[in-house]
Amino acid sequence: MSQNQLIVALDVENLEAANKLVTMLSDTVKWFKIGKQLFTAVGPASVKLLHESKKNIFLDLKFHDIPNTVAGAVASATKIGANIINIHASGGLEMMRVAAEVAEKQASELDIPMPILLGVTLLTSIDEENFHRDFGTQRKLADQVAYLAELSQKAGLDGVVASPLEIELIRKVCGDDFVIVTPGVRPAWAASNDQQRVMTPAEAIAAGADYIVVGRPITASDSPPEAARTILQEIHA
């Protein structure tokens, strides 16, 4: 099961670098994340690469716009075959509701599996101090995450992207069937970089994450396959 819970972030600048990582990790990793850097550089060719490699795709573009624009983007993401699509929960209930409706409609028309739709709560680079300062609020960060998770569920989304520190809280308010994808995961032997709200892979899975996203600790290591295997062993342990 742990192999299906690890998503490796392909935060690279071109298709050649992505292909190299996918090839190296092919025997170990089933899920890969395509983010803004790679998708902006090469577009749907990155999705095609993963399809041809028979991998699952998390298209991490964090759509956030007026409902009609997001609906069009989600329809396109569904059509090209993304397995997970995310949108910013702060875009509001109507934006998320329209996104869920159009994804279901597109998948039905094309007779393809419905993608998992996730609301992005608060970025894991934001800590409590920055949240209060930058958002001009005295509300606790965890309360904001819980609110956005509930809003995502109300809109018909399948789950959320959230820090591992908020997993237990989200489970309380949204239940066990709500999908939680967790970035901000750093093995004990890796640097935290710009992530603020972090846990180790084993801690995040134990806390109840359905999927964990790991990037630099694997992709920037001397041996990405060995780093991925070490993380999977930690999860098993």
C-alpha cells in the first residue's frame, strides 16, 4: 500500500529531466506530481510522458480564478487524463462546486475515471506567525484549515491538500473517507528547505494521510531510487 501512497514531485525544468527521474524511479514509484514549473515549460507533454510510462498523475496547478475559468481548466485537466486535480479552496464554494460538476460531466462524456478533486487549504510554507501577519487575522491557522476543508467537502470535492500537522483535525471535521494529500513531508535525514509545517513520511502516514508528496529529498539526492526506497521502508516500519 505504501507504494501507492508516495507521490514524487517532478519539480524540474524540462521533459528530459522529468523522463530521467521517472525512468530511474519506475520500479519504485507509482505516482508523480506535475507542478507549475514543468507544466509551464512543456504543457500536456508532461502528462503524456507519465501516461506512456503507466504512472498515476497528480496535476498540481492549484487553479484559482472565477468559476467559469476554473471550470474550463478542470475540464481540460480531466480530458488530458490527470488522476488528481487541485484547486484553491480560498476561491470559494461556487468555484469549487462548478469544478466538481464539470469534472464529473467531462469524465462521463469521455467514459474515463473521475479524477480526485482536492481543495488546497493553506500552503505548507506558511506558519502561524506568517498567517497572522500576512492575512491580517487573529484566527488560528488550524481553524482556517478546518474551515476550508469543510467548505471543500460541502462543494463536493473529494478531499484536500493540507499540512500533516492538520490531518487529525481534518479527520475530525470531515471524516475518514475524505482524501488528504500531504506535502510538507520531510524525512528526518533531509533538510526542511522552505517548508514550515512538516512531519516525517512515517509520521504523516501514521497521522492518517492518504498520500504524501515528497520532492527534493528524493529528486535532489545522489540516488533518487535509494532515497525513495528508504522512505517507503520508513512508512512500512
